[in-house]
Amino acid sequence: MRRRVLVAAATVLTIGTLVCALAGCATDAGWPATRPAPAAIGTAAPGFAPREAPAPESTLSPSPGSWSSVSAPAGYRVVLLTVGEDAPTETLVSAVENWANETRVDLRTVHADDDMIDGAVRAMELNPDLIISAGDALVDPLATVTANHLDRQFLIVGAELAEPTGNVTAVDWTGAAYRGEGLGTAAAYDPASFTPDRAAAAVRAGVAAVLTDLRGVVLWID
């Protein structure tokens, strides 16, 4: 009888591990220790990055689709840090998940609804190559966290920090661009602008920027 119980427990554990792997669950163990940043696959087309290095905190307008030829390598470690269940956030989350499935990156998700600072810390403790933020409420907590952890790379989609450090890249468009409580919501804010196509483009453009060292800037993709 005891052997049957052990076998059943092992079966449940195996199934649970498989489900978690497929779903991209965050685990306490995380990935092994941090590693050198993986190299991008492909090269961005002309019009993606300026010829000269941009000033920190610059807003750049890459040519549409100029990022399409840049891809993350398989096994790229990404944590999706998210909070909220509003329609724009859900659209961004789906875009990240779809991108991860298509590119075979290793994605885990941290829901930070209970404590956003703690959620950001848990995301960093997983030792990812990149943390992607989805949810306007994360902007203010990330302004505090990112400046104190310059060795971690962050990508914010659909919002931006007012004064980003060099480890924070953002992608925005007309209808998005939330910059925190101190600055409020942009006059042009429009939840309907968070379409699946635009969210997908934002994720891909942002990842391409991080992988090609175009960091600490805001990409404007309108």
C-alpha cells in the first residue's frame, strides 16, 4: 500500500512539474546563476537604431518592422512581471506569451498583485536574462527597483519610467505612455490602442533593442 502511495505521489509531482514547465511557472529555485547576456540572432534593418549612440532617456522612432529580423536565442531566460487584469494588461501578457512560444525562449511569470516591490524582487531572484513588465501599476515600483539593480535588464511595454536608468528599455505608442502617479496618464491614453498587433510589435521591438544594446531609451512605434 505504501509503495502505491509513493508511486501516486511521484506521478502527481511529475505531472505538476510538466504542467509548470508548459505554463511557465515561476519557481523558488530559479535558473542557475546569472550569465553573460546571450547574443541576438540576426541584425536589425536600417532605420531601427540611430547611427550615433543616442543620449540616455532618448525617445526613438524606429522604422516600422525594422526589428523583425532580430530574434532572441532559444533558451533566452525571460520573466514576465505583471499586475492587474484590465484589458490592456491582458493583451500585453498574451503578446509576451505568444512571442515566447514562437521563439522558444524560457518564460516564467510572476504575478505581483499582492506586493509589487516583492514581485519585482522575486522576478530578479529567478536570474533571468530579461524582465518584461506588463501593467501600468508597476511603473512606480519599478522606478525604485530598477535604479538599485543596474545588473538586471528590464523591458516595459505600453508604459515608461520618467527617468529610466540604462538597464530599462520601454516601448510606447500614442494611446499608451503611462509614466507613473507623479505625471499621471497621458492625455491621449486610449485602452483601445492596446491591440494584439501593436502589443506584439512592442514586445518584438523592445526585445530587439535589449539584445542589440539599444537600452535606456524609449522606442515609439506609431
